[in-house]
Amino acid sequence: MLRLLCTILIGLLMLGSFPEQTQAFDQQTEDEQQIVALVERKQQAVHNQKWSSYRKTIDLHNLNYVQEQKRWFDDAIKYMDPNTFRLQVQSIEKVGVDEYHVGVSETYHKNKRNHRINYMMKAVRTASGFKDGDFPFLSTKEDGITVKYMNESLEDQAHIALDTLKRAMFVFKQKFGWQPKLVEVKIYDRPEMFRHSVKMSLPLWAGGWHEHGESIKFIGGLTDAKTFAAGMVHELTHQMVSEMTRDNAAYWFQEGAAMYYEAHLLPGLHDDHPEQFTSLKVWSVPELEEADLEKLSAKDANRYYLSCYYWFNHLVNRVGEKKLQQIFEELANKPYMNQDSATKKDELNERTSQVLEHVVGW
């Protein structure tokens, strides 16, 4: 889910990392022609609102990226003004026999206002032609964890993420027996690149993200090491809860768990949540169930997060962590719904309420 970041991010939004050009890239080689055609097919699929066509432009070996693009696509076709989405190739650089780095300019309108972002796309050759292989990240791997980062300035944070996640995964395995098949993190150098990789409608105050079947995403370079590490624990908790429950936990429950373990899983990372309740009017669980987090202001989002922490902390203090395992297991017995948590909010609220009443009488 989302993780709150200081609203100073609003002032840090930037466009691209390469100069805008006024004309489309003048393709010369057959490979370049195919890559330009790939980008055109992506644009047309969005115009036609056809996920099946858009999916064919993605490297299907990258399972996390396919799921991320599905969520992006579903959001984009509802968020943008119709028929305003444009993609233009600005540059193509060959970096390997079967790989190119492609500079893309993306524009669209929202409420008749123009938006633009420039970014790099990795085009990879497959048996069925060139496909979109995500951004050309740098990466580091260890113990089943892959951390991808956009440039060398984020290398230190990539290693902080790797170390933090290894320790957090060890503790979660001890507590709940959780052994994920894959943990992947993507660290972005700009807020706008982060939002572009999640979905267009993402609120400006968001600084971290995880949804079922996706990588953990985070904006790098804007926080100190301790806060960044706490954010990694927050998002990893989302992945743990999502996988342990088949993504059937209510939004407030997931955020409560993420806030709780951000504060308590690894001692010393983030222990100031209780102090913030002295001036906070905590929302009730029904109020949290009703709230639409992604449409809240930064101030109300902060209140939402702390209220989720309050109730999850209350639950753990009342029944203990061992009962959480039973809650996870009963939620996992419910059918999986392949939708983002905001879309299936009402059903998740009902399922979580039923399980909590059955397991702990709450």
C-alpha cells in the first residue's frame, strides 16, 4: 500500500533526465523501426482501452512488472482525459545484442491540463519481437532479494534496503513462518518517476508502495537512512500480510500491520508512534473502513495511518501475535480477487470483520 512522505515532495516534482526534442526519433535500422512500432502499439492500446493488446507489448518473463503494468493500465484509462495519451520516442541507444535503452516522452491531459514526463525504457528482444522490459535499473541481489535502483546516487540506499530486508525477513520467518518466493525493490530518483511506475492517480504525498504480486517501490534520496530503512520494513510488511492472507486483509488492517512492524520489528528504527497520540483524535475502525486513503489530504492520511497503528497495536496487546497467525490463515481461506485493494475495499472489510469476530471475538 501507500506510505506517507512529507508533502515537500510536491515541490520536488521534476520532468525528465534527457532534453525534450520537437520531432520523433528518425529511425534508421530495422531494430529501431521495431522499437518505435512497439511504443506506438503501447499508445494505441491505451487509446483503445485494450489490456490484452497492451500486455503484448510487455516482457512477460518479468512477472512483477506485468502485474504492475496491469494496475497502471486499469488506472490510466479511467484517470486521463480520453484520447489524450501520447508516447514519442526521443532517443534509442544500443547497450547489448538484444537490449536498447529508449528515451520516451509521455504526455496526457487530466481535466484539460497537460502533463508530461520523460523517462527511459528498456527494450528487450524476445522470440516475438521487442518488448517493454521496464526501466534500465542498476541492481544488487542477495539471499532471494533483488534491489533495483535508478542511478548510482542511490547505491548506498540500495545496500541499506538489502540489509534491512534481510533482517526483517528473518524475523518474519521466526514469527509467522513466512518465506517469500521473491522480494524485489525498486528505488526511484524522482517522485514523478515513482508515481509513473505505480499509477497516475497516486496522491502526491505517497512515498512508498506495495500491492499483491508487485515489487516494493520507494522514492530514494529524500530521507535519512533510519527513516528509509523503516519504510522498507513498512512495505515488506505489506508483502508479508498480502501473501499470508491471499490479499484478503482490509486496507486498515494492512496499514495497521505495516505501521506496527515499522515501529517494532527491528528495534531502534522508528519508535515515535505512541507519542503522537497525545494530540490525535483516533478514527474508529468503521471510520477507517469507510475512508478512501488515496483521496485523503496529507494531514488526514497521517491521521489514518496513526489510527490504523492504534487499532492494530490494540489488537496485538489484547490477543498476542500468535493469534495473528490464525487470522492470516482464515483470511487466506477466502477466494483471491485480482483487484487493487482500493477497488475491493468493501469486500475486504467484510471478510476481515468476519474473521476477527470468529478468531478473537472483535
